[in-house]
Amino acid sequence: MPEHELTPRQIVAELDRDIVGQADAKRAVAIALRNRWRRRQLSDELRPQVTPKNIMLIGPTGVGKTEIARRLAILVGAPFVKTEASKYTEVGYYGRDVESLIRDLLEAAILLVRNAEREKVEGQAKVRVEQRLLDLLLPGPAPSLSSSPQTPWGAPDEPKSDEAAERRQRTRDKLKAQLVDGQLEDREVELSIPGRPMAPVSILGAGNMEQMEMDLQGMFEKIMPKQSQSRRMTVREARPILLQQEIEALLEPEKINQAAIALTEDSGIVFIDEIDKIAGGEEGSRSPDVSRQGVQRDLLPIVEGTTVNTKYGPVKTDHVLFVAAGAFHRSKPSDLMPELQGRFPIRVEMHDLARDDFARILREPRASLLRQYEALLAAEGVELAFTDDAIEAMADLAFQVNRSTQNIGARRLHTILERVLEDISFEAPERAGERIVIDAKIVRQRLEDVAKDEDLSRYIL
């Protein structure tokens, strides 16, 4: 749904359908998203001066930080990339530099624009596929060896050629009618499939040189000849291949690239997870990570607004929305560089999940864990049902284990459900046609002993 059709209240309502709780975080991202639309309504003089209000989500793992950003991007169809701050290194070290996340964002935008363009030209491509299939089913007449290029116009053979052309057209019309009716789906045709040229060797090493290697590989693909191969296949098999070829022929790469750059600059969303892992941490701590301060310094201009060179053209990051997230167990936001802190003016603290939240997570989302397991076992012909007291018992156990061991939030529910349904999942192929009801008694039988033994639950739950 386009951004301009969604008010902040509607954005929160949509997020509520998939994510339980965390009202403050939902409100913050909804306002940030609406502000992007508001900026576009401003005058040309004022619009460039209004920059996004980047957000920092602070809270333990498993409370929905990543899911909020991901659902937000899906909601508005904006280019979105999720990355971990801990995988980047300072420029000059072996590893990825932070500019690559903008290149990844642009690739996501190209995919969005390309898919939209494909839908626009698909109807035209299908018409062209039909003509190509007719050409394959009824190849053109081979040139006669006896014919001479010196034959004057209006020669006596001309009426015969006209008659042959008419017969050919009638045959083509009949084939077209049969093709439309689906009568020729099993007829074989010979199709030429172009191969993908590959550079003979890898040109450069990985690490910071990866973008240069991709550019050079792309250059070799354009230079080197494409070797095609002929294959015999049915019309049914040839149709999707021809459709793909015709769609590619109708697309305009330069137009797509320019539209993707504009979409990235105007609507891109970058989610930087684990930002606390590049914070300073405690005094005197030693870390094997390569130059965490250096990564912060490299990240600063990207978040502040700079121009990143990509193989499709320069991309400005001035109006890209950045959402950072971190648990901050061993560090705090103030351990980040002051300049970087200032680029994330909106701070939202996300709360630990309570017992009732676990029960809601099992029940309410459109793709809740219970619905996922019911659908998976339905594929085996097993009807799975959960009673209310079973849901309460699993929520209770998840809450207790999170309190007594490491708190991993809603991810604890995955472990608990797998443990409860382990035997049923294993035996499902032999139990097709059965209806299995999971109640609180079954949940306790499977989990109570493990949950009581704190040492054991650390390993199993």
C-alpha cells in the first residue's frame, strides 16, 4: 500500500496484526513514516532541509525490534535492507565496509522496480510469446536453391508465391486457434536458449574489493559472447522460458536503474541491528572486533547524508530512514560516539515480554506459531488443535524459563513448541487422518520435568 494512503493510526493497526505489544515503538515508526510523506508535500525550497528523524530501538532480544522494521517495509513497499553492525569493519581492514549496505539497499530497490515493470509489460510479452510459438510450430519456408536474385519483379512465379503465402497464413491461423485452445501444449518445438557468459577466473579477492570484482564480472559478461544451446521441449515447457525472454527484452534497464535510485533516495529504509556491539562497552574491556570506533566513524557520514558510488550511479543518503536496534546489555547508548548518537534523535525503549504477551503471540498474529504448525501438519493429513489451557501452559513455561535462564524473548516459544510437538511431527506420516488435540496435560508431560531442572533447562529450553 502506498505511503500516502496510510495514516499513523492505520500503520499501527496494520503492525498490530502481526506484532504483539510494543506500542511506543510502533507509534515512533508510524510517525517517522508519515513524516516522509509530509516532506514530499513541502515546497521545493524547504523540502531538502527536512531530514528523517532516525530511530534507535533499545530492548532485549526477541521482543520484536527486527520484526517491526521488516513489517513496516513490506507494508509500504519501500526498499528495505537489514544488516548487523558487527559484520562491518573500518575501511582498510579485511571485510565489508559500511557503504556496501547502501549498495544492498539499491539492489533491493531495483528488484522492487523491476517486478513492477514486469507486471506492466507482461500482457504485451504474452502476445509476443504466442507469435514466437507459432513461428516455432510453423517455421518459415527455406530459400530455394534454384531461385536467382536476378529474377525480375513480376516474374511468372509470383502468383505461385502469393498462393503459398495464403496457404501458410491459413495454416498459421488454424495453429493459432489450436494454441489458444490449449491443444498444442504437448507438441515439441526446438528452442534456442542463450547461455550466461562467465569470466574465466575470479579477478580479485573478497573483502573490501567485492564491489570492484562484481563490476568487473559484469563488464566481462557484456564483452564475452553468449553461447546459446538448442533444446527440444514441449510448448508447455517452452512458454515460461519464452515469456521470461520477452519480458527481459521489453524492460529498459537504464529506466529501471534511475527509478530505483530515486526510490532508494526517497523511500529507502535501513535497519542496523546489533548496534550495541560496536559501542565502547566497559572501561578496559578488550574485544577481538576490528576497530569498533572506526566502524562508527564510517557509519556516521552514511547516516548523516553522503553520496555513495554504485555501479548504477551515485546514491544520496540524505533522506534514507535509518532504524538502529540493540539490546545494550553490556553497553549503553551513551557509549556510542556523540556524533552518531545525535543522528538517532528518537529513542524508544522496548519492554520485556510478560506472560500474557506470550499467550497473545501464540494466538493473535496472522502467521502465529500455532497456525504455522497446524498448517505444516495438515500437509501430512493430520488435524492439529490447541486448547486454551495448553496455550496458557506454554506461555507460563516460556515466561518462567526466560526469567530463570537467559531471556531470549518470543524465540523461547519456538523451542517449547518444537519440544511439545516433537513426537507428533515424527509420527505424522503414519497418523494421517487423525485429529490430535494438545491440552495442558500434554504440555506439562513434555516440559515440566525439564523446566523444573534449571541446569537441564539451560541446555534444552
